Amino acid sequence: MPVSLSDLEAAIRNAIPVAHLEIDDQSSGCGENYAVLIVSEAFEGKSTLARHRFINEVLKAQIAQMHAFSQKTFTPKQYEAYLQKSS
């Protein structure tokens, strides 16, 4: 069963305070390949691995139904720096 973008968004927003969220269905709408970018102060003081493990646990049921899942996780300060580098 395909995973919907709204299901992913609801699961993430219910688990942590989100300052910015981007969800990209990279499977042309079939719901089997998603990339997410999450900005939250809840990531402060956590390593990238700890952040990814946390999100993997939050989305455990959804990820089990996907072919592929990738994530970028930032604190608000890190996201500002990321945007500066990108422009």
C-alpha cells in the first residue's frame, strides 16, 4: 500500500516541533520513494545518526512500506547555514 505525503507529514509533525519541512515524492506519485528535509530545535545536541535513527523510528510503519527513503535533518541554525551555502 502506498504511503501518502499527508501521512508522512502528520507523523513527523506529531512527533517533534517542526520549523520547516519538505517532503518530496521521488516516485512519480506512487508513494514508494520519499526524501524529507526536516528542521527542528528537537535536533539540538543530537548527532546526525541519532537524528536519523529517531526519524526512522517515528516513521517505522511508513518506511516499511517504501522502496526508498532519504532524510536530511537540521537544527534551525544549521538550516540557515545550509541555505547560505546553497545560494
